[in-house]
Amino acid sequence: MRSRRIKFAAAAAAALAVAGLGGWGIASAGSSGSDHGGSGKDPGASTDDRSAAPDTSADGAARSSVAPTAGRGGTPTAPTAGAASPQGRTGAPVALPRWSAAQDVPAAGVPLTGGPRAVVLGHTTYVFARGEDKNVWYVTRDGSGYGPWHKLTGISTQGDPAVVSARAGRIDLFAAGTDGLLYRRTYTGPASGAAGAGSWNAWSQVDERTHFDAAPAAASSEPGRIDLVDRVGGDLVTASLVDGRWNAWALVPTAGRITSAPALVSRGRGTLEAFVVRKADGAVLRLPFSGGAWRPSSVVDGLDAAGAGRPEALVAGGRLYVFAAGRASALQGPATPLPAGLGGGPVGAAGAAGTLELYAPTAHGTLTRATAPA
């Protein structure tokens, strides 16, 4: 009996050691993976609208749940905890950027659909969007202007792509295929981000079984680490690439039932901010992650994204900005309209060298761009 207790304690300690953003069941990329419960059923086909709320104490604060628990359909539930800091508005209102008038971006080889996503590598901005031909297209912009559009073939995609730069000179691109599976492609180039100086590898599956209902969002909460969120059956799920291995997908219960695709950013090492559209009323919710756990959600005042598609978020100059349905918020202070010409659909946001950039789709299948001082 004493030997059994020692073995059990050692196993529990090992489980806690790997617990992180999604570290409660490690699965390598491209393996048979997790199918959200191992039932063999398509998790995206869920019609269960019940909320998987975390355990709460008598005063209503969420208890810490570092050990894995079962969510809907047997999906592991991500760690949750009470608020690490006061939720909602705190301190003086933050002044929002003063945006320039929107200007047209050169047209791609085909009309673009959905919304763009943007990332800065060195001194170059890379802007990605899905083409009408179901391929991902991208264009670069640096101090000399725009480069040519490039097409990334190999799979048929649906929804907006997601991009992140977790290491200098590298971009990781994620897109949902028309089969509902998630795919990844990596660009490797010099840290300067010189256009045309790098190369792309081939598309590969993130896992072989998990089917998604929306476009993913990506961020990096520490160098070399990639954090993902996406929607499955109306729930927010998360996974991370740590030391070259993917953690199992896990449910984020503090999000409740959501619609549209999520947004994700990191303000510093070990922290994340996810933004989702609440299914019940279209409100945009903020979900912070810190100290190894997801914290309670709060409503972003002034942003109503019902029917407007996914939100987007940007961290630049030490400040966090959120965009949805043609409006912008800095969490503190009122939301304000974006410039005419940026429309009310999803935008791509990037910031570098003291300049913020917004890219937005047009009704003609092209993009427009507006800038503001950081």
C-alpha cells in the first residue's frame, strides 16, 4: 500500500508539472491526436448548448482547476481561476489612435474573401488573406512600398488564416482546410524580414481528428511557443506548441457559448488575452490567461459584433487595442468608430516602428490600409 501511494503521488506531481495552457494530455503534431474525448465522433457536430461552467466557491469566484477535468463530450477542460486583477475599466481612459484615411492595397491575382491577418517580421509587414480560389495569398509592405502578391498552394482552405512570429525570422501560418482540419505552414527567412529572402515549407496537419467550426487565432506567450484558440461546436478550445510538441486541445469554460472566430494576443511572457463573440447577444468578451489559468471573462464595452464576424486584437507600444464591427476599443474608455473605408468586417492589425496598421476587406475583393502613430 505504501508503494502504491508513492507511485500515485509521483504520477500526480508529473501531471502538474506539464499543466500549462493546454498541457493535460500531450499529443505530437501529426499523430492520431485527440478527438475531444476519443469517441471517434466529429466534435464539430455538437448541438449541445449547455454551458460548461467551472466549479465556483460559495461567493461565486471560480476555483482554481489546474488538474484536468472533463468538459463537454469528454474534452479536457483548461485550468481556470479567479480574477488576478480587477475586471473591466480601471484607471483613466486611454486615448485611441488617430487613424489616417484608408488607402487601397494593390489587388491580388484573385478576389479576396473574408478578413485579412497581418504580422511584422523585422521591418516588413506580411498581410495574409484567403482568395476566392481557396488558396492563402499574401503581400509584403516595407519602407519602399508593397511587393508582389504570392499564392500558397497545396490545400483548399476556408475562413481567415492566422499568423504568428514566435522566433526572429520566422512566421507560422495556420488555416482551416475545407475538410475542417487545421493546417500549418512555416516561413523561414532572415531576422530582417527581407521580402523574397526566405522560403516556405509544405502544409502539415496540426492533428488528424479535431474538426473546427471557425478560423483559428494564434499568439506567442514566450519565445518559441505558439498558442492557438479556435471554436469547436460553439465552444472555445485551446492548444499550445511547446518544445516541438502540441498539447491536447482543451475547452476554455470561461468563454461560454460563442459564435464567429476568436482573436488572441500576448502582452507579456506567460500571459494571453482571448476575445470572443458571445452567442447570446453578440457582445465581445475578453478572456485573460495568466499564472497558468484562464480568468473570468468581462464584456468589452462599446463593441457589438453580432453578425459582423470575428474580432481582432493588437498589442503595440505597451497598449492593447481591440477591433470589431468597425469600432476600436482600448478597454479603458469608450469605443470609437474606425475610419470610413475600413468597413464593418474583420480586420488585420499589426504594429512596428512606432506605426499601427489596419488592413480591411472591401466589397470588391481587395484590401484597404489605414495607419496611426503607436
